[in-house]
Amino acid sequence: MFLLNLPLWAALLLLLVIAVLISHYGIKLVHKFYKYEHLKESHEVSGFIFNAYGLLYAVVIAFVIYINWGEYNEAQRKVYVEINSASNLFHSAQGFNDSAKKLVMANLIAYTETVYFDDFNAMEKLNRSEKNRTAYDSLWDSFLRIDAQAAGNQILYDHCLSELRTLSEARRMRYHYMENTIPIVIWVVMIVGYFIALMFAYLFGMKYKNPYLILLIAFTYINILMLYLILVLDYPFTGYSAISKEPYAVILNHFKEVFSAIK
């Protein structure tokens, strides 16, 4: 969570420092026991094993990134589905009679406010907002209390009910993608796999240490970045790179302008 809340430049810089430290002290430790001449004798065998292992590790990392990237995009899409449904419901409700119209619109404004001010803040900590739950229940209650016949338009009522259901589904899926994180066993496999790959890298060497150190830092850094990318994608509503809540602010301001004109 600490890494997720850092600005991107700070996180990348911190990870680079970690990569440099791991590479530098790793080389010193290995070369304390094994000289370049000893490592050179195992290069051919180590190379074949490393290539095979690297392929397996790359497949695991690529698969996890692909799945998480897809879920991140889907979580973002659900946010816009919820916003679109709220907007459609808000404007469609204006076709009801005066009392029903104001009741639905006022509760929809209250719901959108709690999403923006409370729910996203709670989701950042992997929680759900109780204020949003109350506003959500009130929105449904206000809509179901409307007499479809008295509202003046049965077709419009059915359309609004469909939009409210779509909004509800998008809200549930938003929570689903917040809570559906990578199982701990997969994190263990990826992290252990990274350290095994790093140990393989130490089995190689170059006569001149500085070029080898630079290559090892690059290898370590790109692997750490892949794990950081997975972490960011795994928590779509947390941290500096979280899905933005600003579209709710835009639509909320629009709702208030329209509602104040009606009143």
C-alpha cells in the first residue's frame, strides 16, 4: 500500500534504488565465494537452464499481467456504466409527475454525492461506505414507492427501472473488482520466481564488473517493475494510479444545476 500511494516518479526512483542495492550487494556476496574463472566454467550449462526457466517465469508474469490489465479496464468501464446509467435515470425521471420527479432526482443526487465523497475514499482502503449504502437503499426505496400509473408514463417507468438495475449492477461490479485481488499463493510464486531468476543471473559473470553490474541492475529493475505493475493493476481503486472519481464530480455538478432550475 505504501508503494501504491507514492507518486509514480517517486515509486520508480525508489524501485531503482532497491534494484541497485540488490544487484550491488548480490554481486559482492557471490564473488566473495566464487571468482569469475569459476563462474565461467558453468556458463554453458547455466545458460540452457536459465533460458528454460526464464520462459516459464515469463509466461506466469505475462498471464498475470494480462488478467489484471483486463480486470482493471473492466473496473474502469463499470465506473462509466454507473455514471451513464445515473445520468440517464436523472434525465428520464423528469418525465414523471412533479412529486415523483423531485423525489427520484434528489435521491440520485444524494447517491452520487456519497459515491464521490465517501465511497471512493473507503474503496481506497478496500472498504465500503455505509453512507453510500444508505443513499443507495434510499434511491431504490424512493423509486419503488412511485405508483407507475400515477407517475404518468408506464413505458418511462419501465425504462427508468432498467437504468436503475444497470446502475446497481455496475455498483456491485465496482466492489467486485476492488475485492478481487490476486491470491497470496500467486504472489508467493511470482516473488520466489523472481529471486530464483536473480540467483541464476549471479551464476554468470564478466571479466569487467561494471558492465556486468549495469546489466544486472537492468535485469533486476525490469523484474521489479513488472511486479509493481501487477500490484497497481491488482488494486484499481487504491493509490496514485487509481481509477479517477472525477467523472462523478462532473455529473454531480450537472445534476445540481438541473435540479436547482427545476425547483
